[in-house]
Amino acid sequence: MRVLMTSFAEQSHFSGSVPLAWALRTAGHEVRVASQPALAPAITGAGLTAVPVGENPALHTVLGAVGGPMMALHDRADYLEKRHERLGRDFLMSHETVMTSLFYSWINNESMVDELVAFARAWRPDLVIWEPFTFAGAVAARASGAAHARLLSFPDMFMSTRRLLREHWERGTETEHDDALGEWLALTLERYGCSFDEEIVTGQWSIDQMPPSVRLSLEQPLVPMRYVPYSGQVPTVVPPWLRSAPAWPRICVTAGMTTRYTGAPSTILVDDVFDAVSGLDAEVVATVDPAERELIPSVPDNVRLVDHVPLDVLLPTCAAILHHGGAGTWATAAASGVPQISLGRVWDAVYRSQRLAELGAGLYLPAGGVSAESLRSGLLRLLKEPEFRLRAQELQAEVNAAPSPNEVVEVLERLTARHRSRTAAPA
């Protein structure tokens, strides 16, 4: 098969596709990874073949534009599935309008979609696998006659809110309703002689890397796949201090890599963390950007500052992790069986954090509830209460029970043969 994978130019949204890309390559399939030029070094750094398309989205500008409205929306929402039905029509409409106008249409800009469609029509992939915000992949698949699937590296909050919005429309009395996402995609597809239907939003199926207890039940065609950590283009080197067991219980503290790449604000305040861990009978490994170290007045004796360390190597040696709630960090901790304190603030990060606490595999500290005292209390609980470790190991077992990327390839081959259409829209 020829497989075209695509993501908008953000490292953390691309990283989740690398193990599957290599599983496809080692099975003998041709793979190309398309994104805006800014992501090309990350793609080639993973040993994959990059196809730069379109203009780079200004992620600082995008996040600045969407940040305020999205924070206002998400701060009043409870994302646990059993209460998700309480999200009203006005919230859902506002959410989709904000996301479409200030995010989706920016990261899938016209030049990116145009060039991706042109490449797909020339290269003729059998399958397009797209990051779930990169709707350009679905458009390119429709325009070239390829099968297409979404690759999920986080709980499918997007599809959940979309489903609820459609249910509100179906229950309502209005004969017409505003569908910001559908209208934008319909106008985009018209440029290539194609029409819109809900499959452009949902994909023909989804490849889901979430463990079952965290996965949202959306009655969508689904291919489960085990999450395999990938550290990105930063050097993955085991330092000497990590080659032997720690003398004290080890705690990892990280704000992830996304804040470094995009300039997005972190939910973790270094002063609070250092006050929380100072004097604990624990070794604390904190990842800190070198540029930020100069701003730190003092570091507790039990804290080791590092620029970067591969989490899948570090976490098996840890008794706990404190982090920002990011998808890759959360999933790597789950795969390592380590109890977590998660400080997720918006959308899927909130849901992941809440669900973690419900499962007993860690703690969630919401916005407004984070202080040196609450962090210290939470870390002491994770270190002293063995139930957290047991529940974290149960979550780890769920992760490991899913089919590996190599095992999923055969399923993708069958689904592609079933869904592929050789009748593409005229160029």
C-alpha cells in the first residue's frame, strides 16, 4: 500500500503517529508524512519521508487567539462522560464555532490543503491517516479516492462534542442550524469538486491509542492500538545517573515539550513545585528548559534539574510523576504503571486528569486548586498509599493488552481494501 500520514505542524500531535508509520514501513508499505514545512525536521528526524505542504501556521498567534475563548468555555465544563450530556446546546455551538474559526481553519490553511490535495492526486495513496484536527487529510483522501482514518493519541473529545451537538440538532425544532465546521469543510471541498458529508469529520474509522477505561464510547468504527512512547527529535540518551536504582523514591516533574515548541503557558509553576518537594525523602527529577534555569533563584538539595530525559526510560524508575496533563506524558506514565498527579486545564487534558482520579491511578488538581501545600500533600499520598500503584499497574495492563502497531497493520490493509475508491474527483 501507499500510505499518506498527515498532521498539522505541531510536534506532540505528530509524535503519536511515528510507531505506526514505522510498523507500516517494516511491513513493506510506502509511507509519506505531510505537514507544513516547520514539521519537516521532526519528520525526517524520525527517519520518515517528509512532504512539506503549504504555509506554516503561526502557532503562537493561533494559541493566543483561541486561548482566551477556549479557557472561558472549558472552565465551566465537566468532561467526565457520565456528566457529558449536561453540556448544553449553547456551549457546544460556541465551542465548535470558536474551534473552527480560530483553530481548525488556521492549522488547515488554504495553501496547506491545496498542496496536500495536489500531492495526493499525484501520488495516489491507498490510505490517508490523519491527526484528528488535520481535516486536510480527509479532504485529500476524498479528492484522491483514498480510504482514510483518524489516528487518536488522546480521548476523542472532539467527536464526543460533535455527536452531542448533532443530537441537539436532531431533537430541536429548527429546520436549519448553524454548523460552523460543516460549512467550512463544505466550502473547502467545493474547491476540489467534492461534497461534504459527516464521514469527512469522523473518518471511515479511527485508530485509538487510549486504554479502554479512558476511551470514550462513541459508536464509531474503531481499531484499538497500543500506545508506544516516542520521545521526538530530542536526543534519547540514558544518562549515567539513570543506570542504577535511586537511593530514595524518585519523582518526575515535567511540563512536557509542547510549551517549549509553541510558547504556550505551563500549568506548572516552578516555585510551587520546589516549595512542595523541598525536604521530602525523595529524589526529584525536574525537566527545565535551559533558558528558564537562569530565572530560578535556588534549587532544593533533593532536586535534579535536567533539560530532557526520555520519559519511557525514566518513569519505570519512578514512584510518582507530577505533570501538566499532556497527552504524551499522561500516556507514557500510564504505559509505565506510575501513579500521576495531573494538572490538566482544558478539554482532553481535563478529561484525562479526571478519569485518572476516578480510576484511582493518581490525583487531579484542577485550576485554582494548585499550591505548594496541595502538591506536597498529593505527592505524599502517592508515595505512601500503595493503592495508587496498584491502580496504576491495572491501567498499565490495559495499555499492554491492546494490539501493537505491527499487529494493527494487517487490520488496516483489510479496511483499506474495503473503503478505497479509485473514482477520485476530477482535478
